Amino acid sequence: MDLVATIESEPCRYGGCWVITPRSHLADRVVAQHEFIYWPPGEVHGGTLKLFASKTVSEIARPAPAGPLGGEPGGLKGKLRALRKRVSAIKGGAEPLPMLDLGDKLVLDLRFEPYANWSHQMNRYLLIAANLRRAAGEPVTILLHAGMAGYIVRMYEVFGFEVVRSDAPVRARAARFEIDKRTSIYSLRPRLLPVFDGFDFAPFSAGEPAERLFLSRKDTRKIANEAEVLALLERYGYRRIYPEDLSPADQIAAIRAARSIVSIHGAALAPLQFHPDPAALGLIELLPVGHVTNFYRVMACQLGANYLAVRGREKPNYVKSMYTQGWFKDFSLDDFEVDVEALELALQLRHDGKAPFDAEGLAAPR
């Protein structure tokens, strides 16, 4: 298999930001107050991405009858679930699937990758696949496991990839990538994104796009008091959409057309990286206490967008594990409440230029 590209990235520095918390007695035991917490700048690892493409046809994978080990997301637990399914299928006498012959096509097999959601596929594998296609100088077929969601397939198709979903062994020309576990997609993004320069993104097809956009969720990690939140945002001219109701092309188009976004973390924010004018964009991210992450903070910093965060209300059963040194993950998909007063402070900073206090380094709203 030939090495077709080596992409080096430097460590990625990202700036500090302000997080507004719900009103509480953590700042004053007599009068509950909002806190403005400053998250300091930081750095993520650089590293190396290597891309490979084969010139010869061969069998590139032979998953067991129940599908590949990486066929379910969720890290180790997901892999163990997949392994149990495979063992069960073998014990049940499931017949191996026949060979799928894709001829001379160059195929990137993502069936053994552990992440199956929209964010990981667009933020990681799409960028890698597009750079592989450019480096190899030919089309690349994406191979996904048979149970992969249709919207992931359609996302790749937006960018001109042929997609095959199958758990069968495959004959084709194999492509693959190597990336050190310490190497962050954060640091690689500035090197990978230019492959989309000049890409002809489709316009929004579901009516007039909104300049002020509220991205919400329907299934998990929902806002428990969304009616209150929506009433406030509508006063500021925001329009609510549920990204899962839109095609992948329209999800991308909606975010590209926006100039100010309020979003729950995980509400399909990945297309932010394709925004045509990020320096004019403001993002207010609603962070549930059970799933606080700096992923889109770092992306906004890389792109030059203005970023503020509003943290949701804590729940009593969170407290003990919040102060452990391990991975705080048991409440990742919990619904959460937003303090609408805290959100309004963020909106005032974003749109009215009203700073509730003077603090050196508080980013001026745009």
C-alpha cells in the first residue's frame, strides 16, 4: 500500500472564554447570583496524519456475521456489545456473508472506527476522506457498516462520495489512514479544511434561512424548560430548528447562512467549520452539566468566531461524581434546564453590547 500524503500539524493554541452559570448561592450565600467564569487558554497536541492507497485489488476486511467490532459507537462498552452480538450470531449458526466485490474502486473502510454519530463523522472522517481523495487523485468509496444511519450516508453524498453499507467481506483497492492517538483533530483541522475551498455548497431549500438560529434537540440532551428558552430567543429574533428534521445539505446550509447561533451542545454543530464568514459569526453554546466539552469552543477559536457559553443547572445526583478525577460521563444524554436569565445576559453581550460587569479581557460582542 502506497503512502500518498503525510500531513503534519503543530500544537493548537486556543483562547480563553467566558461561561455564564445559573443564578446560585455559590457566589453569595444570601443573594443568589450568576457567575461569570473565565476558562483560560489551552493547547492540544499536534501530530501526524498519514494517508495510504493501494494499487492492487485484495480482500480488505472480513467482519464476522454480526458485523465489525467497531460497528457500534460508544467506546469500550459499544465494542463489548458488538462482540457479544458476534458471539451470539456465531453460536446461532449464522452463515458468513458472501464476498462483496467492488472491483477496482479505492475504498476507505470505516466499519472498524468506533464513532458513528454526525459530529465525529463530519469533524473527523469526512475531513480525512476528502484529503485522501485529493492526495490519491481519484474517487474514494466510503464503506460503512450495514446498520449505519441513512443521514450519515447522505452527508457523505453531499460531498460527492459513493457510500456502501455492508458487513460482508470486501474485495477492492484498500485505502487507510494512520493517526497517533495523541494527535488531535483540533490541530489537524486547519490543515485539512482547505480541501473544501471552492466547494459549491447548496443553498437552504426549506424556506428563507435565518440569520439568528436556535439549534435544538428532540430525543436526548433536550432542554427541559425549552418553552421559556424559546420565548426569550424569539424576542431576540431567533428561529428554532431541529436539525434532525432537515436533510444534511440543509443542515449545512442553515448554519452557513446564520450570523448568530444559540445551540445545545450536540445539536448538529459540525457544519460550523464550513461557515463562509466565521469572523462575523457569534456562537452561544448551551452546555448541559452532564456533558461539558470544549470541542466547539476550540473550533470557534480556530475559525475566529465569537464564543460564549451558558452552563445549565446542576442536578443533586451529579454532585458526588462531578468532583472525582475520572471521566464524568454517566449523565451525558440527560435533559437539562437553562437559566433564562443567564442566557439573556449572554444575548445582551452578543447583541446589545451590555456588559454586566467590567472585566479585563471580556471579549467585546460583535
